[in-house]
Amino acid sequence: MFPTKPKQKRLIYMDHAATTPVDLAVKKAMDPYFCQHYANPSGLYQSSREVNGALNDARRKIAEILHALPDNIIFTGGGSESDNLAIFGAARKHQKSGKHIITTKIEHHAVLLPIEQLQKEGFEITFLDVDECGRVTAEQVKKALRHDTILVSIMYANNEIGTIEPIAEIGKEILKWRKQNNTSYPFFHSDACQAAGSLDLNVEKLHVDLMTINGSKIYGPKGVGVLFKIRNVDILPLIFGGGQEMRLRSGTENVPGIVGIAKALENARKNSKKENLRLRKLRDYFWQQIQDKIKKVRLNGPELGDETVRLPNNLNVSILDVEGEALLLYLDEYGIMCSTGSACTSQSLEPSHVLTACGLPYEYAHGSLRFTLGKSTTKQDIDYVIKYLPGIVERLREVSPVNLTCDPKKNLHPKYHQR
């Protein structure tokens, strides 16, 4: 039998990599711009000028955090839009200088799908392999650079397994290439949506030309994003209209959202060191409990312990002989919310492209769960999960053995052969 459900079901949210609740201080900062200061910031009258002032204050605040200039900051409708604007905007603007793009196999789909579309338009793409921890090296990027390479797009931190990529090292290699070849190409873009809450965003140290951030991953509002763009990188807009955001993103600005993302980013910078330490301790405790209570489990992504290679709140595990989607749905019955790296339908099994790129066989990717902790997560929350997770796993292994429709030996890394 499955574990007896508690009389008082708790709600345990462990999917902060998907989205975060809006921080109360962020909501407070946003509130006046819904009903009190609602004027269009492009107007000439006083109310509009006041709202425009709030918009520009947010721009300056974010620029300061990124060690950038205010006119480097473009506000968008979210992280996906920022990625699309950076990739399509740079590639299509500069395609006469080259049509080669470098990226990795583990990027977010907001990067991969635009690049695949460019491939259909005649661009040549190099998809870099990653190691078993999801890491790419600066040397790989260096070897892939060509005289017709105009864009490199590599994420700062992976959304599924928490791997932190060596963005600063990659940026240095790109700068060396430019200097040696007397060229301004390639431009370097990084999706930093997962990194923004916990990692350094100093664009001077990271050596990026374009960088994506969104609000919903840092306790800010949904539907608002930032694209950092250095001055000497020209890009084409995706949205045309009134010419807002330096004519790169037309449409009346989402002023409450912009105020909110600026406040959220400011809060993240103030509290990141202390919060990162707290989350690492909780995550490590969680993993130890899982290993103690459940057989046949595996940590996905970098080993715990080195804060420079993995996000502090990320725990991605594979639990063999069960379906990740089934686990997720049963956990939800107990009020536990997380995510899985597999998507099942009645006709197909599509494991995570990230896990398969890391060399994991299908049965590992198929049984993966991602727990991402946040500001509200406590040790009591983890103990609640551990109270029910082992029993759910045991019961699912008894009643519903995994029947993979894919060849389990496909993409099998030697390390992961079952013993």
C-alpha cells in the first residue's frame, strides 16, 4: 500500500527553478504602478514623466548590479523573449559576416529552438557536447571557433541539473580570438535566468556581450525580462511598433513588472551569500536522506560540495525502476511539488535532452526528479518529503515496473551500465 496520507496535508513547493513566488517586498514596490501611477511612460505630461522616472530608476538599478550602463539594459516580456531577441537579433543582423553559431546540447529550449530555426534558414550550428556532469570547457569553444562564427550562446547555469558553466573562461577565450583575428566576432550570449538569484552577474568579469535574465526565477513577477546588450553589438528587433526600449522592443513597457524585477534583483544581490549557504546545507541533507532511505538512486549533475560547479538549491536525482512522471503525480497527492526530466505519453517516451546529453541511459533519465529549493524551504519540509517519498517509490516499484519503449542501451555512457 502507498503511505497513509496525512490528515493535514502540507504544501511543499520544491520547484523554484520553474518559478518562484513574488516576494512581498517586490509586490509592495510594484503596487503603486498598477492603479496610482498608471500613465504611459512615453507621454509628455507630468504623470507620464513620473512613471518614466520609475522605469529609468529600475534601468539604472539593474545596470549598476550588472556593472553595465543604463542603455545596455533592454526590458522584454520574459526570459524566452530575451533569448530570442539576442539570438535572432544578432544572427540576422550580422549574417553577411558569417553564418556559424556555437551552442551546447543542454541549452534551454528558448535558446535551442531559435537556433534550430536559424539552422533552417541556412546557418551552420555547432552543438558542443558536455561531460557527464553537463559541463562544457573553454577549450571546446576555442576549438570550435571559425572565421565565420558570429555568435556563441552558452547558458550560465543549467535549469535541470544546476551545472554552472565556466562563462568567464569562455568569454576570455572569445576575447583572445577577436584580438588575434582583428575582428569583433563572435558575440557572446549567455542565458543567466537560473543563475541570477545566486551567482555573480558582473558582465565585465563574465566577458559577455548579451545576457538574459527574467523575473520569475528570482522572486519577481512573471512576464518581464531583461536583455543586457553591450553598446557595440547591433541587433535587429523582433517586435515593431512605437519604438520603445531604444527601438529594440516596441510596446508600452510593463512598468509594474520592470519595477518588480529591479527590486527582486536588488534583493537577490543583498542576500545571496547567506541564502546560498543555507540552501546548500539543506540540499546536502536532503540528498543524504534520499541515499539512506531509497535504494538504486543516482545524483545527476555535478557532485555536491563545490559551490563553483553547481547551483546551491538544485538536487536532480534518478530513481531506478520507476517513472519520474508517476512519482511526480503521486508526490502531488501528498502536497509535494517538484518536476521530472521525462515526459510520457501513451505513444512515446521523451527523456530530458539534458540528461541524455550527459550520457545517461534512458532508464536513468526516465526516472529522474528535480527538487529545487527556495527561500521558504525548511528542514521540516525535507523531512516531510522523506516521510512519504521512500514508501511511494517502494510501492510503485511493486505495482508498476518501468516498461521502456526505447532502446535502453542507446546513448549509454560506460559509467552507467547497471551492475
